[in-house]
Amino acid sequence: MLSRWVYEYEQHGDKAFIGNGVSVPNTELEIQRLQKRLEELELENEILKKIQEYSKRWEKSNTPSSGNTPRSTP
């Protein structure tokens, strides 16, 4: 904890601690956190797109008109 305070003081000087010792938000860390989250969401989105595409192909290949499903005879 003390090392963080020293770091914040070195980076921001007297403006590092405003109010009741609340440090200045570390925007660099927040940007990194948000970039990582963006990458995760983009990957999830790509996976969902592939699943949707696969599902559409599977449904299309298993329709009665495709000939891949057994037909009941009366």
C-alpha cells in the first residue's frame, strides 16, 4: 500500500491525494483493464457468430427438403 502511495505521489505530486486521502484514479490501469475486457468480448462475439453459423447450417441440412431426415410413411 505504501509503495502505491509513493508511486502516486511521484506521478502526480501534491495533486495525488485529494480529499480524505483518496488517490487520483489510475487511468492507465483502467484503460488496460477495459482493453482486456474488449478483447474478451470480441472473442466471445466471434465464437457466438460461429455457433450461429453452424446452427443455421445444421438446421438447413436436417430439414425434410434436404433428404437427410427420415420420412414417415402413412
